[in-house]
Amino acid sequence: MRARTARFVGITAVAAGACLLLPGTAGAVPGPNGLPEVLAAAGSDTIADVTNAIFTAANTDATNVDPDKYVSIPPVLASGASFTVPSDSFDAGTTYNAANPPANGSGAGKTALANAAAAGSASIDIARSSAGRAGTDPATFEFYGFAKDGVSWSASSTGAGAGVTLTLAQLRGIYSGTITNWNQVGGANAAITVYLPQAGSGTLAFFTGTVLGFDPTTKPVTVKRFQENEGNTIAAADQASAIAPYSVAQWVAQGNSVVTDKRAGFFAGTLTGAGSDAAPVSGSAGTYAPAFTDGFLGARTVYYVLDTRSPSYQAALNAVGFDSTGPSKLCAGSLATTLTKYGFKPLAADANGVTCTLS
């Protein structure tokens, strides 16, 4: 494997393999190589929808003549549903169902990628991750950051927390158990019901590790769980009193009807004293946009994770990464409109036109 640094010079061809070819993009990465390949991504809920949009466009593009197939595996399946990743020359294919559920969350996606790579399998080629590298991640992982998201708190727009603005100290007080009633922070008289995303969620890891700075499960507070970025998975009886973290990108995409609206009336809460005191979202339904600054404590980079041990590593690199010979379409800035549509802030290009980072 060639040595790499954070960014690379040039936008010439990446080494041969499958590549992501999208409508309206001039390419520096290679074209068809005559080998039909399947590239499967799993993990983060936060970036599942935008990944699906990117891959769907690639699959139907006229330049995809091999054809290669790009598959974004949903983190959660509907009751009784199944999802099949087709076979290719590297893998026999996989069917996900109730007995074999897909990876749900960044942590689960990274585990699936690492397990596949260690076994010499290409069943998972890319992990979707809304959190950066963890100390337990293999040294063979490469994190390609491609956009900015924000994480703030949320509550019901018709519940006890309606109209409330929280300081960082107040948010931490709620999740540590020292603030227990909405009336202590300017809301109605109702006990606060504390929610966090499911185990393995990148949003969970980022919210607890960076925004809060502690694990609420070690504090004297009762924590309930919901499927990240889905307010409608919070128990109906709890919705009026609940507080939960929410991805700004997902909130924006749902509010603009780009994806299914699962907010259940939860608003994106303003958090002051955390580097960006304004509301995290601006606009109105149909025109919502992220409004946090990059200095916001809740600002985070989202990633595609590759494993250099994977037999599909080069194909995955050509799809969502870059190396010393140049960037993929994603990392050349060609998909900025798609990223914005799904509520993300594209990363700025460096002096060489590369719009991704490597860590």
C-alpha cells in the first residue's frame, strides 16, 4: 500500500478498479474496467439516505457500462422485510432479514467491515460512520471525511420543552441527572424523559463523547433508547417530555421532505455556550438548511471508512476516497449539490481541489 497523507496533489486517474460515475461529472478517476463489481456500504443511519442517493445515481448513469452495482444497506429493515446484496467475483452475496439483521449504526458498520476484511471477504466494502476513529479501530482503517453535520438536542414542539433554549451547562445537567424538570430550564412543569440513540450509534458516540463529555449511563439518570434520528421511535407516552440528540442533516432532510419525515414534531433545539449560539437550522419547511458554524461543539465530520485488508479496497477507494493519483468524484466536489440536498455542509476544497480528508 502506498503511504498517504491527509490530502494529495492532482486530480488524475486513481488506480484501476470500479469507480463512482455520476451524472454531470467530469471524471479524473478511471472509467469502466470490464469487471462487474458490487460495492456494499453499511453502518450509520445518519448518512444512509445520502449514500443511497449517491449510489442510486451511479447505478443508473449511462457511463456505468461494466456495470458496477453500488449498494447502501439500510440500517434497519421493516418488519418481515429482507434486503439482498448481490454476488460478485469477490463475494457470494448476502441476504439480510430478521435472522441476519444489517449493521445498525457506525460502530456496527465498522465492526462488519473489519470482520469481513479480516476474513478476506468483500461482503462489506465501506462502513458509513458519523463518528471519527475510535481507539479500538484497526490500524488498517482509513477514514475519508466528506461532509459536515451537526448534532444538537431536540424536543417536541408541542411538549414541555417547546420554545426552550438550552445552555451547554443545562444540557449536561439534564443528561447527568442534576436537572430533572423542564421548568428548571424555562419549560413547562414536567419531568424530563432522557433519551439516547441505540448502542453502536455514531451519533451516540459523538454526542456523549464530545457534546456532553461523559456517558450518561454512569450518572444518576434513567436513560431510554430510540432509533437515532427517528423521533417517531420515542414512545408515544414520552414524546411530550422527551429530550434526545438529533442529526441536523437528518432533521433538515426530513423537514424538507427529501426523505421520510420521522421527526414526530421534534424541533432542532438551540444550544448556547457551545461555540455557535444561533439556532442550528434556518429556513422553513422545504427550505431548511444547516445554520451552525464550524466552531459549534456539535459540528462533526462524517466519514466513509475503508479497510486496506479488504479485497475490494481499491474499488472502494475509487468510489469514495482519494490517493496520490487523485480523488473520486465524491472527493473532487462533484456531489456538493447532493450533499446539500440531504442537509450536509460540503467540505471546502484544498489547493488541489480535493474536498475530502483522510485520517
